[in-house]
Amino acid sequence: MTAWIAILIPLLIMVFALGMERLETRLRSGTVREDEVEDFLERARPDEVKALFRQGIGGALTLFRLRNLGKRGGPTRRGGRSSEPSGRSTTNA
């Protein structure tokens, strides 16, 4: 009987540890960094705050990130496209 307990307890601990590792991996992928939350709270629009209450922090941060990507990506792409043709025409002239 003691031999079974000596074999069973370490096996149960190993199974528990592996299960907790899988749970931790799932939780880690769903977490939000502190600086993202601070940035959101400083610069959120009313529709993003409403999304925070309706969908939680994940949905609100998704809206916030989409808005920020539009701001960052839009002007630099337009500026980059308009400056390239003028730069090429200047070097070709």
C-alpha cells in the first residue's frame, strides 16, 4: 500500500503541474500589458469607453488599437508615397 502511495502522489503532482502550465499559457496569452491599459485610459474616446463596459478590456483595446493604427499608418504612407515620386523626378532631372 505504501508503495502505491509513493508512486501515485508524484504522478498526481506531475499531472497537476502540467495542467497548471497549460492553464497559465492560456491566461498569459489573454492578458493585457499595463502600459496598454494606461495608454487606453489616457487617450480613449467615448465609444471606446462604452466598449470597455460592454465587451471588457479586450474589445475596447481592439477598437483603440485599430484607431491608433489608422493614425500611424495613414499619414506616413501618404507622405511616403507623395515624397517618393518627387524625389525620383528630382534625381532624374
